[in-house]
Amino acid sequence: MASHRSQQPALSTVDALTQLSFLLHGRLENHSRAADLSIVQGRLLGILRDRRPTMGELTKFLDLDKSSVTGLVDRAERRGLVRRCTDDRDRRATVVEITDLGRDLITSATTAYSTELTALVAHLRPHERDTLTDLATRLLIVDAQNRGVDLFADLTDV
Amino acid sequence: MASHRSQQPALSTVDALTQLSFLLHGRLENHSRAADLSIVQGRLLGILRDRRPTMGELTKFLDLDKSSVTGLVDRAERRGLVRRCTDDRDRRATVVEITDLGRDLITSATTAYSTELTALVAHLRPHERDTLTDLATRLLIVDAQNRGVDLFADLTDV
DNA sequence: TATTGTTATACTCTATAACTATA
DNA sequence: TATAGTTATAGAGTATAACAATA
């Protein structure tokens, strides 16, 4: 009942993870596009879902140049997905917040993505899913330690 | 000896895989950029490493519009990474092949990427790596079946 | 007529450098 | 002077629509 695939050439660990990474990234891109969002617009809205950062804080979350963030927020604001507010404590700073429309879009995109991915991993048995989750999480923790950050400190959602 | 992380909030399977996907994608991007390549240029060269496709075939491998492929190949050709040849059997068609320079670049990028990823998964025990590889491969196989293609038919390398 | 590929055009995304306004 | 953010500009990447050359 287990394996129909012994005839197949085996993938290396790195190749299998890399292909899986492309698979997930492509799904995320598809579902974002279905909500009329690019991946980076989706990341922006995901960050804003439970934060109200300044432009400068956004450059750190997104790891982009400040001018890139200006353009990104410009386009999102023009579409009514986010709005800029002035910070009363520092009049140089600009705070960005998500609008109801932006929240609706990112919610529908992440829901659809999550539903599709859940259906995919449903092909594994429960204990296999748990194992996969544990192994993936351990790799994330190792990487976070290598980078000197706490994996669970700033989960930026999708 | 096993787990120091029971205090941490657990990630869902989907979240763990999604974050891992971002991690790998970011690494691939870094190593590509170190070789002065974008991810898509790297994919192009990876495909050309063991193929000599027409422009039309490239649009299928890359899942891009033909005009996008024209631009992609234009920029790669301008940099001396690929060259266009005429197809003698169909004089409408254009065959694309990699140059020695292109091959050097993609080899160094994939080698560096693979080395870093191998070091990361080396934090797992051998039997855990095997399990992870098996589970990831099974997800890829399910997805390939859903899409009606053979996973092992057209591995486009990285 | 259908297919292969390019060109013209437009938009997103990204970065560098120069700039404005506030601290 | 230093910091927060924008503007000007340039280039990669992507797509749609119109086109040329060949089948």
C-alpha cells in the first residue's frame, strides 16, 4: 500500500525542497493574482493586517530600499488598499495602515491559498504531516539562529 | 536530547512550508544575484544547460508569454549568456543555446546554492533528511498528477 | 490561413542619487 | 547635521496587441 514509485529516479533533498519551494511560490502568486495582487503587494498587506508601521519600519519588514517602498505604497494607495497618515510625534514620519478593501483582498487571497495547500498536504497521513511540519520548522529555527533572530518574533504572515 | 522548543507556538503545516519556501527562494535569489543573474535568468540558463529549445518551447518551460521570452533572451544574449540560432527545418523558428559564459555562471550559482542548502539540511539526522525528502517528493508527485504531467519528465533543474 | 517570433507599448518592481522637510 | 520620506531616473520583468516572415 505504500510505494508505487521505486522505478522513479530519486530527488536529492535539496532538489525536492527547491521544487516544492517553486510549487508553493507559484501557488501564492496565482492566488495573489486572482485577488489582483502581486506577491509583494500581498506581503505588504499581510504585514499591515496587524500592524501600523511607518515607512521606515516597512523597509525593514520588506527588506527593500525606501524608494521602493514609496512606490509600492503609492500604487497600493492609488488603488485604495492602504492609506498614509501623519505621525503626530514625529512630523517627518508617515504611518501606513490598511483599508477595509485591502483587508478583504488579502483575506481572500490567503484563504484561497491556504485552502489549496491544505488540500495538497491532506494527501499525507496525519502523522506524516506532523513529521513534515516538525522537520520544516526545525530548518526554519536553524536558519533563524544562523541569522541571529527569533523565528517567532516577527512572523510577517504570508 | 530532542526538543528545546516546546515553549514556542507551533506553526501549521501550511505556514511552515510557506516560510520554508520563502527561505529557499530568498537563498536562490541571493546566489543568483552573486552570479549577476536574476531568478528567471537562472531558470533560463538551467533549462538551457541540457537542452536546445526553440523560443516556443521556452515559453512552455518558463510559462511566460512569448513576448516576455523574447525580452528575456534579448537581455541574456546582449550579455553573451545565450545565442540564437536559426532552425534549418523550420525557418520561422529560432533555437536558443547556452554559451560557455552562461554555463559558467549558472554552474557557479547552483553550486553555491546547493552547498548552502546542503549545510542547512545537515542539521537534520540522515534518516530525518530521507523522510523529509520522501514527503516533499510525494507532494510534488501529487501536484504533478493533479496537473496531469509527469514530475520526472521535464525537471527543469533549479 | 495558421504558426513562429518580434516590436510597440504600458505597468509593476527594484535600486541609486539627489532632494525636501523635520529633528 | 542626521533622519524620514519623496522624486527623478533607469533597468528588469511581465503582458497585450499588432505585425512580419514562413509554413
